[in-house]
Amino acid sequence: MIDLHVHTLLSDGTLLPTELVRRVEMLDYEAVALTDHVDAGNLESVIAAGRRVAESLNGVQPVKVVPGVELTHVPPPLIQAMLQRARDLGAELVVVHGETLVEPVAPGTNRAAIEAGADVLAHPGLLTPEEASLAADKGVALELTVRGGHNLGNGHVARVALAAGAALVINSDAHVPSDIMTAARARLVALGAGLTEDQYQETIQHSRRRAGL
């Protein structure tokens, strides 16, 4: 199992990063990306903390910890510069909080994130075919999410992404222990969104590559 989108006490999650890693270790995860919510106010501190956690844990337990961030409600004109700043500061995986159906994310966020080359566009809601094609060209992975509310768009995202040949990944967007994704839950979400078993296995391989495995 791999999850490229989780939250900890570094933003609005409830677990210390180390406890989250221990919990996913018990589920036989290969890797987890720490992607706490950031904007201009906490970008530097969250990345620095995530890198310290990764450096302390990698090598002493079996789960690869990837330090990352989720750019959240960042105005579209600012996404490209902030994404590059995150990478310059050492974020190894940058997620952008997409245009979900259940939050007032600024219109144009999906396209700005894709044009900027985000690693993962999270829960992108009513993704357009043009945006999915651009994601395929740019190598941006589109997320199917386990998280309630956000997952209302999974079927549409899967259909549009597959038609465009864009990569799909399945993430939890976990904030509390009960959100942590099991392999069985990820598979059900994939099949419920309309993926075949083979297509679900492809999402796992996409996630492995994004995690550097």
C-alpha cells in the first residue's frame, strides 16, 4: 500500500507524523507522503518539519516517508510560484487541493495546478476533458479519494482521466486514524469509481513511481 496524501498535527490532522507512520507500518505500507496543508504562511515550516521526520524515520522502519505538502486554497495565479518554492525548499511531492465538489475552491485551480506540474491533483471534482488531457501531457496524477464528500466526484474523475490517458492514484486524504486507508478499502473505491481490476493495479504502480519506489 502507498498513500500520497495524508495530514498530521503539522496542519489539521490529529496524529504526530511518527504515529501516523507507525499505524501505516502495521498495515504493511510501502510508503506514505506527508502532505500537510500549506499556504504562504506556513510553507517553510511544514516542509522543514516533514523533512526532519523523514530523515529520522527512513532507515529505521520499513515504510518510506516522503516529505511533501498540499497547496490548499492557494489562488490560481500564485500556484506555479508556490509550487516551485515548495520544491526548492525540499518538498519531494507536491499535491494541490483541487476543485472538489464540497469546498469553495477558486475556479481555475485544477488547470493552474496541472500547468504548474503538480505531482498530484487532489480530488479534482468536475475535471474537464481538456484538463485531463493536459494532465496526461504534463504527467500530473489525478486523485481518486477515499475521503467522504470529496469522493462524490470519483466516478467522473475516473471516466474523464481514463479517456484522456491520464494517470490515476488512490489516496486517503487522512486526517484522523479512522481515515487511514486499507488495501481492501482502496480497491473498493477504485472498483466503485468504475476501474477494472487491471486499472486498479495500474494506480498502485503510478503511486509507487510517485513515491520513488
